[in-house]
Amino acid sequence: MQQLIDGYARFRSNVFPQHSKLFERLAKGQEPQALFICCSDSRVVPEMVMQCDPGVLFPSRSVGNLVPPPTETSSGVAATIEYAVRVLKVPDVIVCGHSDCGAMKGILENEKLELLPAVRSYLEHAGPSSKWLTRLLKGATSMSFEQKLQLLTEANVIAQVQNLRVHPAVDEALKKNSVRVHGWVYDIGSGGIEQFDPAQGCFRPLLESQAGAAVSTSTEQERKIA
């Protein structure tokens, strides 16, 4: 706790004075550029990765960056989506998964969630496709656990993007071409981000420079989701 208090002290004495004009403007309202749906994982810090000031992102965190279906009207995620799209009019919505995700590990190793009933219940929002893929992967003895985890992480992002698209607020905005939806996977160790390309059915590096480096070291950057 002392680390947090010391950090706040530095913020008040050093950081806040340097950005006082920004905070003065933000105190009057917000106009975020994107709704960023990501995992609750402490290692995933969207503002740091995107290098943006306060007020640029409208973040929504949930276990496994899951987007419950619109039928679950009591969901905090659903309320955040509705407010971001209908009130704040964000032009972009990003669903961002990440490497070494504990939620995805929990889906692959469901038997380890015995003492976590709330987590087990919430992970049901990963949907039928995750159950199908998990059963398939458990029988894939030639694949390492890390490879299975990567595939499930990517498949989960695709599934959550589909869930997102049928939320009433997003569906309306998509029909008006007033919002764009993106599916990303962030690698904690390398700092790289890959985005899902619906036309090609694969994940591609978000940056061209990243793509060039990837091609020179590996041919596995385009992982098809069967």
C-alpha cells in the first residue's frame, strides 16, 4: 500500500502540475476516441501500450476480456458498451486479448477452478465455441500447452467481437457506419499487437514494421483459425 501512496505523492507534486491544463479540460467532460475492452490482468495497461493521455481511451476490464451477450442486461460490460457507443459516440471499439491469460488457462484447465465458482460461472460467457475448441485442443497431443493457449486466446477474441457486434447499440452504429470494431491480441513479453483480419481469417501484426520483422524470423504470424 505504501508504494501506491508514494506514487500518488509523486503524481500530486510532479505529474499533475505539468498536465494541469489537460485535467482542467477533462474536468468538464470527455470525448474518448475508443472503447477498449481488455482483461483485468494487471500486466495489461492500455494507456501505456497506446501511449495516450487520460481521456483518449474509455476502458472496460473484465476477466478474459469477455463480452456477455446482450441478453444479460445486468452486465457492467453491457452498460459500458451502451454508454460508450450511444452517449460518448466512440468511433472505434477494440476487444483486446493477451498472452498468458489466466482466464484462458482456466478454460483449458477447468478442473482447477473448483475454489473459484464466480470465475467459473463468468467464463461461461466465452461461449460454446470455446468449449468445442477446448475439447479439440485437449486431444491435440502434438501441441504444447502454450500453443493451445495462444489458439484459444485468439479464438476467444473473435468470439467476443461477434458478441459485441450483436449488442443493440453496436449493431445500430454498425448499420450507420458510425463505429468500427477491432479484435486484437497483445503479447506481454514482446509488446507486439496482432489484429484479426476477417477477410483473410487470420491475425496480422498491427504495425507494418512489426510485420516485416516477423516475416524475417518466422512464418507463423498468419495463424489460420479453422
